[in-house]
Amino acid sequence: MDKIKERMNALRLEAEDAQEKVEDLKARVKTLEQENLSKEQEITSLNHRNQLLEGEVEKLENTVKEAKDAANQNAQHDTQNESLQRRVQLMEEELEQADRNLRETVEKLRQTDVKAGHYERKVQAIESSRDEWESKYEEMAKKHAELQKDLHDLEVSISNV
């Protein structure tokens, strides 16, 4: 019987050890299950975050594409702007040349007006002089006609004598 008691005690001790191991293993399983649940939640959270980040990446890629398009448009606008600036510069130079030509033409026109005024005064003086000469000629022609008549009268009177 002692052997049986000893065996029973040994079995009891083994059972207690086994029970302790089972409880330890249950506690470990529970801890592992909690860790597993925590990891699954973390995975879910990371998956959600990954989806959000993928959405952000897509938005950023679209933004980059838009920025590149805008940069290309800016480059085109810069080229057009440079072209327009050259055209404006050429037009300003043409305007300056046209302005110089206009000033020269206005000056020549002014000089022409001055000369025209001068020649108009000369023409008036010459016309006045002509009118005087015509008047003198008419007077002389009258005197000549009178003298011719007097001469004729004198010839007639001498021939009658």
C-alpha cells in the first residue's frame, strides 16, 4: 500500500504539475490569442492606413502630373511671352522710327509753310508791282493816244495851212 500511496502521491504531483502546465499553457494560449488579436487589429489598422496612403499616393501622383503639365504650360507661356516681348520691342523700335519720320516730316512741312508764306508775300509784291506797271502802261497808252491825236491834229492843221 505504501507503494500505491506513493504512486498516488506521485500521480497526484504529476497531475498537479500537469494541471499547472495546462493552466500555464492556457494562460499562454490566452496571451497568444490576445497578442494574435492585437496583431490582427494592427494588421487591419495597417491595411486601412495602407489604403489611405495608396489614395494619398494616387492624389500626389495626380498632383505631380498636374504640376508637370502646369510647368510645360508655363514653359510654353514663357516662350510665347519672350516672343511677344521681342515683337513689342520691334514694334517700339518701329514706333520710334515712325515718330522720328513724323517729326522730320512735320519740320519739313513747317519749313515748306514758311517758304510758302515767303513766296506768297513775294507773289503779292510782284502782283502789286505788276498792277502798278499796268496802271502806268495804261496811263502812258492814254498819253500816247492823246499825243498821236494831237500830232494828227497838228499834221492836219499844218497841211491846211
